[in-house]
Amino acid sequence: MEQTIESVSTVEALLQKRPLIISGPCSAETEEQVVSTATRLAATGKVDILRAGIWKPRTRPGSFEGIGTKGLPWLQAAKKASGLPVAVEVATAKQVEDALHFGVDVLWIGARTTVNPFSVQDVADALRGVDVPVLIKNPINPDLELWIGAMERVQKAGIKNVGLIHRGFSSYGNTEYRNAPMWHLAIEMKRRYPGVMMINDPSHICGNRTNLQDVAQTAIDLDFDGLIIESHIDPDNAWSDAKQQITPERLGELVGSIRWRNEDVASEEYHAALEKLRQQINNLDDELMQILSQRMKVAEKIGQYKKDNNITILQTNRWNSILERAFAKGEKQGLSKEFVTKYFDAVHMESINHQNKIMNS
Ligand code: PEP
Ligand code: MN
């Protein structure tokens, strides 16, 4: 089935819906599984688009690498049975061709592809002259330029409807998350490209079922445009990403219990109160900057003494005692250890730079 103009424009309209909810299995496994996931998702009334991986970029060879092109007609069947448009991950020109040939409505570029400009360009070239929405996942490493680069390549190929998916960033070792959300990076993308839809992927951020709801709620509180969450009729026995998938009914409950927020309200009272508080924040920020600047001037004086006495800038003992004091005080003031560490690291680095200038002047 070739994509018709009509089917594209309906999907375009659907993509305007907020919040936009995409769900479905990590991987298409059998026709029965795809069709029944789709119909059960549609029955919840909470889902707008069905997702299913056909080609799976697995980290290590040997695990299930996707059912391949033969799964595409299953998606057509699922769409017919459920009425949900379908989205698929593509990583090569051939996959784009096959997906479009079988009438896939939305394409997405996975995190392992976004990191590679050659692959993204290959996909982008295959998209020339095609009118299909494309969602671009963040690269696995925390590099905004790569994410932006992928978006630009796809846009330059003439794709008008481009969206972003925030799926977290990989890091070494065990952490609370499979992929650390690093929310500030997604927020920075939203700031730079306010017109581009940003969807959150709690499944690949969490890597388990436990934290899905919290991550989804955080994304909605941060004014994300929607969610993509993996679901499976038999999550424990899924052929990929079993630990993070949930049943279609659980997905319905999860979406149903999210507290939706308004970006704005018309109330004058609310705006006046908010304006007052924002002014307070501005004043406090100004004071903080002044105090920080004073702190740097003191650091420069210390630098001068160290220079006169030919002493190293960094003194580990002193630095440890500053941190210990800060942790103890911070805890009493309700500041997290993580924040105190980041803040003092930044302040310390700036102090060292100021002292360096003095020492070497
Ligand atoms: C997926 O969506 O199933 C997937 C492989 O995700 P990511 O590219 O975010 O790892
Ligand atoms: Mn997955």
C-alpha cells in the first residue's frame, strides 16, 4: 500500500494533538501479538499512535534483532483492526523504502542511529520527496549538536514534520536509570527549538516498570508534548526490553493517572502573583551574582598571597573541608548533595581560573 496524500494529512493533524501518546511493543514478534496489542491499546482510549520495532539495533549480536520486513504487513493488519496509525524505527535507506511501501505513517530514528551522521544522511536521502513525519531520538551520548545535526539533515531533505524524542543518555556503570534523563538537555533543546514537538520516552530512560509513572509525570510537568511508552501483551516474555514493558491496560491506567497541567491560564490574579514571585527570583539571582563576584575577588587576593609565597593554587585539604561544610549546611537548608556538589565544583573551578590569572600575571 503506497502512502496516500489523505492518510498523511490525517496523521499530520493527529500529530498536533496534546498530549500525544504513542505506545506498542519494543518489537513486533508475531502478527497475533501486534494486532492484539494494538486493539487492546485502542480499547483504553488513551493511545494515538501504535509503535513497534521491526528492525532492532541491539547492543550485542545474538539477541533478537527484529522480525524484519515480514512484520510490516502485521502492522497494516494492526492498523486496520485498531484504527491506530503506526510508527516504526528506521536506520537505513532500505528500511525507509520498505516502511513507506507498507504504508507506515510515522518514522523514527533511534538513538544509536542519531549518533552517526553517515546513517542519518542515508536515511535523510531516502526521505527526499516523501511527506512523512519523522521523530528523532536523542543520540545515546549527551551531545546536543548531534541531535540538532540529525534534525537538520532530515529537515534539509524536505521533511516538514519533524519531532524530537527524549530517551535519556547512556553512561557507564549501574545507575538508577537505564539511560540518565539529563532533563536539562531536553529543556535546552525545547528552548532552542520551541516550535518542534518534544516527546518523552520513559521506557528507555527507566529500563524498568517501577519508575515509568514518575518519569512520565516529570516530562508532563516540564511541558513535554507527549509520551512514547512500550507496551506488550505479555511483558515478562517480550523478546526485547522485557523488564520495561507493561500491558496495554496498565498503559491505559498510567496515562489515565497522569496529572495534566496547563501551560498557561487566563486568570489575572494568577499572573500578578506569578509576576511578583518571578521578580523575587530575579532579585535573588542578582544578589547571588554580586556575592559570587565578591567571592572571586577574595579568591584573587588569596591568589596574590599564594603567588607571593610561591604556593600551589589547589590545596586538596582545604577543598575537602569546604565541601564537607557545604554538604552539612546544604542538608540543613534543603539543598541536595548532588546540587551542592555541582554548584561548588563550578564555583571552585571559577575561583581557580581567577587565581590562575593572578598567579601568571
Ligand atoms: C526502541 O525504541 O525500542 C529503541 C531501540 O530505542 P532507543 O533508540 O531509544 O534505544
Ligand atoms: Mn525498546
